[in-house]
Amino acid sequence: MVTPVILSGGAGTRLWPVSREGHPKPFMKLPDGQSLLQKTYARAAALAPSGDLLIVTNRDYYFMSKDEFEAARLGPLANLQFLLEPVGRNTAPAIALAALCAQERWGPDRPLLVMPADHLIADQTAFAEVVEQGKALALEGYLVTFGIRPDTPETGFGYIECGLSLDGGPGLKVARFVEKPSADKAREYVSSGRHLWNSGMFCFKAGRILEEFAKHAPDVLDRATACWADIEDKRIANPGMIEFDSALFEAVPDISIDYAVMEKSDRVAVLSGSFGWNDIGSWSAVSALVDPDADNNRTIGDVVVVDSKQNFIKSEDRLVAVVGVENLIVVETADAILIADGKRAQDVKRVVAQLKADGHESYRLHRTVTRPWGTYTVLEEGPRFKIKRIVVKPGAALSLQMHHHRSEHWVVVSGMARVVNGDQEMFVSTNQSTYIPAGHRHRLENPGVLELVMIEVQSGDYLGEDDIVRFDDQYGRR
């Protein structure tokens, strides 16, 4: 029996403008309509017939992650457990906390399969076979990593240099881990035949990895143990979701599992797998999932191509037309367009770095923003006004709240709204409206079985999302 541990949190900056800090890579829809996270859920569930599944993610992604799980239609799992990080602290703290959770629940000998949420695996059967080999090695006390035989000199991956075989079995000792190389070094690694791409997937017993943390990264283990000890009461109150204390978690060192443990341990084995692995690390990788036309153009969405070849073009919101161009990456969303040389897909992350340095919101949020209760879309904004389209899921409700600097006018487009406005509570139906003055406590709720759609017009001196005082919230937000 193996327990999958899904690590979900990478920003995916090379996949901007679709992947953003507030809606990162695991939630990105692939050409077949499923998200990477949904595919990872399905892959994990197939490997865990017991129904045991651990998911480590940022607390800001909790409700989106639950929605993705429900959309995957996998049915209930016996022990679906979310571990929520208040801030990102890399893979070592996430794995340490998952191991502490697994050891407490199932004992130190439970094998864990660590899987990033943003990878694609085409051959589930071949993957399951390699996982079985990894589990066998893990039960012998090895820390197992999974390597991918390289077919190109990729500079965007780390590499594993293979050593001697393990008693004639499929596993090999790891000679060393290698950072993302230069192009020349990558070509050397591919030609050597001794190097594999580092997939970022691992298998080991819960107690065994904790022993290695104690030996090689005791500061990580000590801080993670303090976080785990702090949440005893929270485990009882909400067994399916554990949120770690911000101050305690921020004290955990920000370090990867490779640096913290794997590069230092003398009990690391690697298995080479051929199961159609793809980390979807750039638009080039997404392009490879799309069938080309006669001129090797690959398109998604409403696209017109004239006298052009070898392009990848993705349209989400508008018609995109290209004429007489070659080897371009064009990605269009409602509020941003990326145009890049096809050979420079890895450099898209530099756009995100520049946007972040400039304080531009598009590095962080889309025009449509997901909330636990539904979504809002900014339709237009200017000095002293903002117009939003708000969609509230059936049975969901916004927090009881107040704004200091803005008033709001709500117009119901479809559905029925239950509204708290100051001392009044009322129902507002389609084509009706209500006005919320600044300083009034208010709440919007959808009491029906269909989506509630409304238009909100804000006006005031300050319209930032941080102008909110919450008095009560069914999702635990502050």
C-alpha cells in the first residue's frame, strides 16, 4: 500500500499569462479541458485503492483545489487530507509535514509517493509499474527518486547522474544531483547515457524520510514538528483540512528536498521510467500536446492563420489572427497578450519578474478571480468607479462585511439573492437592485439551486480589494 502526497503550489511563471500567482499552473486547463491538478488527482486515486491521499497546498488555493477535486468526479476518498501552508516554503517543509501526518495516521513504515500537481503522465499503466518498483525499494529503506531518460538537451530541468546498480535490480544508486545546466552541459549529459532528468517525484517510508531529515536537515524537521504539534486541536475540529500557524510556519527554512536531504543521503536510489512524463514547464511543452496543421501551426481557441508556419497560438477570450509569421508563441487572455520567439519559451518568466518589480497586478491575478463562493470579473474601472460581474454558487455566501471607502450598487441579472443591508434582510430577484452605502454591514447569499449572477457598481475614493472588514465568514477568512 502506498499513499500519494500531492504537492500543489508552483507559480508556473513560464506559463504566463494563463498561470498567475493567484491562479497557478496546477489549475491551468489543458487542450482536453482538464486541469493538471485534476489529472494528478485521478492518477493518485488510481494508485491508492485504500482512499488515503495527502495534498499539501497554500491555504489560498484550498477552495479551488476542492472544486477541482469535485470536478474530477472521483467520488469520495476515505482519507482525503489537505495540509495548508500559509506561505510557500519549498518542497522540504511540505514533505516533512506530510511525513509527520502519515507517520501519525498509518505508522512509520507507510510508503509515500510524492507527486507534483503540475506534471502530466501519459501512460498510467507504465507509471504504476515503476511506482511498484519504487515501493519495493522504499520498503528496503531507500529514498527513491524517479528519473526520465532525456531525449533532448533540455536546460530547464535538473539532472541525476546514475551510479552502480542495486544488486542487479532495476534501481541504480545516485552518484549526484546536477543543477539546471548550460546548453553545452545538457548536450554532454544526454550523450553520456548516465544522466536522467530529475522528475521531482519520490517514494520513501514516512519514518525513513524523517530519519534522514533528522540527520541532514534537523532545523527543517524541528520547525516542521513544532508546526505539527501546534495543530492538535485543529485536527479534531476539521479532520479533512489542517492549516498551519503563520508565525510557526514562516520560521521553517525555505529549502528544496533535493538540497535538504537527497543530495546528502547515501541511501538514494533512482528508477528510470518511460511513462510519457511531461512537466508542462513552458509553452513549448503545451504546444506539443496540440495536433499541428500542414504548416506545423498548433492552435487553441478562436484563431485564424494566414501564410504562417511553426507557430503556437492560444486564444482564450478573443479572435487572434496572424499573417506571415514564423516560430512565434502567442497566448491571449482577457487582460494580457504574450508574443514571444518560439525559441525563447523559457524566458517568459522574465516578463513575470518585470511585472512584479513594476507592481503590475497581472503577475498575480486574472481579470476573473476565483473565491470560495464563486467568481468575480472586473468589467471596467476608472477613477472612483469599478464594475464587476459576480457569480455566486448555489448555497454559497459572501462574508458579512463592511467597506470604509466605497458604496456598492447590486443589480441581479439571473437567480435570486438574499441580501443583508444594514439592519434589513431582503430577497432581490432578477432585474431588481439594492444600494449598499459605505459603512453598512452587508452580505450577499445565493439561497437557490442555480447560479446567482449580478452586476456590482462600486464608487468611492478608494476601490482596493483590501478595503474590507469581515465580521463573519463561513469559509474562515479573516
